[in-house]
Amino acid sequence: MKPLLKRILPVVAVFGLSQAGIAGVLPDDRSDILYHQYVGGGVEIDGPSILVRKSIGKSISVAFNYYVDMISSASIDVITTASPYTEERTQYSLSADYLRGNTTMSVGITSSEESDFDSSTYNLSIAQDMFGDLTTLTLSYAYADDTVRRSDDPDFFRDNTRQHYGVGVTQILTRNLISTLNFEVITDEGFLNNPYRSVRYLDAGSPVGYSFEPELYPHTRTSNAVGIRAKYYLPYRAALELQYRFFKDTWDINGNTVSIAYTHPWRDFIFTAKYRWHDQTGAHFYRDIFSRSEATNFRGRDKELSPLTSQTLKFSVAYEFFSNRMGFLDKGTVNFSFDRLMIDYSEFRDISTGAALGAEPLYHLDANIMQLFLSFWY
């Protein structure tokens, strides 16, 4: 069960399985072949992904995605309380879009399997163009049913469910400026913590001054987020994009995310540079170290629930290697992106250094994320 990895590598979003928010037109017929890699914090993830999308008549488009994560982990959480591991996560997704007039209806199902975590997600959305196609209203809903297990305990089974509600409005403001406002609510219920992770507490009887016990999270969580994005097309075919997102949940985590991106075409290339900044507070039950065993009703030491600040630098390039029809293919592109992720944790200490209690340095994570994929339109 690796929720952070799912957040770091949203490959399905890169491929665009669903185009909710763009009504009045079906997605293009295309195929993508991708290889992705994540290296950072003692974790290595890589694997392939394949997307195939095809229209059926003039009103229906279907898509299938196959995605694999091959994971090797010796992260800070693992090396301090467990043993390094390797595993594989496989994900299948099937979606369909139905176009009727200015309305696009989308449905999809995603199934994900790994050694200790299974997930099935069902989603639907409806997008409606209005006011001369200048405004698009999108309503979305998703339901996920997860099963959490332990690889070292065959009798361990826990369930959790997630529901996602979304509302989005896309508005063409001028011939060069388009903006989108999104609001989403996510509810989680069930077993929400990692079955392997532990918290540490002060223990005078321990040689290092502390001991470990299993973490314990609340069984419910509700989060709200609002985001705004604006994209301005410059006279020389380039584009500038700004985004802001505010996040708040019932675990007392507040987050602010700001990003800016610049896209510049040159001959058959399209270059994009992006900077993203994120800052968040910690969950009310998070502690780097607790005063005693079972000190509070809920306890967590997941560094992703701690106060943190992250920065991401992204560079991507796309090259169109043919634009005139070649057999049954209309065009093709090769795309490469590289992200440098840097996270500073302000209340999570690196106990792997062996430093004395209270003198451990604060943990810092650097990660490199790479994606290379080919796209073909037909």
C-alpha cells in the first residue's frame, strides 16, 4: 500500500483517459506508449503504460489503458522500521465518452492490484457547453472500493471507500485567454493508514531513548479543494499558464499550491518549462515523536502528513516526427519530460543517521521523475 507513489506518478492523467470539461467534441483517436521512472528517497519505480483510444461512429469514443509500476523501496520509513522490498502494481482502465449535441457524458472503471492492496474505481462525468460554446460546466463523481492487506499476515483484511465529487467551470474570456475554476470534495471511510508504518514514542528503557508502536488513524476523512487555472496564448504561438489550488481537510491539513508554466513552439518542437511550489500544515495527530506509548487517541508519523514545503522544476519537449498522413496514421509525436522534486519536512527527523535523540537532522527528499512516450493519431 503506497499512497504517496500514486500521488507522485499520475501517469493516467498524462495520457488523458478522460476529457471531462471539454464538451461538444470527442477525444482524438490515438495510441500512447509510455515508460516512466521515479528515483528518490531510496525508492525506485519504473514501468510501461499503453493507452489506446478509438471512436465508434460519430458519438462514442472508448479507451483502454494498461499501466505497471515495478517498485523497489528502501525508503526512510522502510529502513527504520522494516526491511527493503520489491513488488509490482498493475492497473487496468477502461473508459467511454458519449457525445450528444453540446453534451459529453463519460464513464470509466479502473482496477489496480498489488501484493497487499487492491482498488476498484468507478467514475462518471457530464460536461455541457453553454453560451455559444464559451462556457463549459462539468459535474463529476467517482467511487473507489479498496482492500488493504499485509504481506506477512494472511488473515489481515481491511476495507476503505472513497467518494469524489467535482464541479468545474471553463470559461473562454478572450480569444487568447481561457480560465478554469474547479471545486472538489473527497470523503474517505475505513482503514486509512498504512498497516506497516509505526510511530515512535519516548521510552527511557530503550538504549536509543525511544520505541515504536503501530500508527492509528481516524476512520474518516473529508477534504475540500478549490483550484483556478488561467492560460494565455501569446502572439507568437507560445502560452503562459498560472495555477493556484487551496486544500483543507478534517485532519487539519491546509495546503497551498502555486505553479507557473511557459510553453514555446519552435519548428516541429514544443518546449515547456514549469515551476510548482507547495506548502502544507501537518495533521492534528501527527508527531515526529510522542511523549509516551498510546499518548493520543490517533497517532501518525507518515512524513506526508507532516508540515512540509515542496518545489518541483519540470522540463518537457515534444517533437512531431510526421504531420502528413502515413498509411493509416495521421501524425506522430515523441514526448519527454523530466521533473526535479525537492521536499523539506519541517517536523520529520531522519533517524537513520544514528544521531542522538533530538539531534537527528530534519529529513529532505530529492527525486527525479522521467517520462518518455510516443503518441500516434489515426
